[in-house]
Amino acid sequence: MKKIIALSAILTLGLGFTASAQQKKAVKQTVKTAPATLPVTDGEIKVAADKNVSSLNKVIALSDNEKQMFQGLFETKYRMLEYAAKKGNNEADKETVYKSIEAKLRATLSADKMAKLDAKPALLKELTH
């Protein structure tokens, strides 16, 4: 009799685990991706940074050394924004990037060059965002 009870308990538990394994709910996976407008490959980042440098150069005459320096700055900006997007699109992280890029622009450019840039707020926003 003990064997029958033990066998029925084992069968009940065994079939119970098997049944619950087949009834698992599908887990909805969400993949966080960068916005479509954010460049993600090295080539796209370089092109976007080139565009920023040429936009800045149209308003302010830049030397070759300044062009090279701002190219690196804008490439870094896009990499930092890409990293923030992969982390979860945290707006606070993005704001930190925007403020740091603007601070670097203000520290690097002379007062008269920065005044020219301040006169075009849309361009300043494009360069920092």
C-alpha cells in the first residue's frame, strides 16, 4: 500500500511539473534601440560630425586645427548620445551631454565668435543636441 501511495505522489508531482512547463507564459521582450535619427556606426557618426563642423564653419571661420578639434568633439557627442540611448534613453544623461558640449563650445570659441553663434540659436541647438 505504501508503494502505491508513493508511486501516485511521484506521478502527480512529475505530471504537475511537466504540465506547468508547457503552460509557461510567453515573456514579452523589449529591445531598447537608439532613435532612428541617431547615428550608430562609425561612418554615420563621422558624417554627422562633418555636418556639424561645416554648419559651424559657415557662421564662424574655423582654422584647420579648430575644424579637427570640433570634429572630435562632435564625434564624441554622438557616441555619448548613443551610449545614453543604449542605457535607456535617460533624459538626464542627454541633458548632461548637451550642457557639456555647449560648455566646451563656449570655452573654446572667442567671445566674438561665440556672439555670432549665440545670434543663431537654432544652429547652437543643432550643434549641442
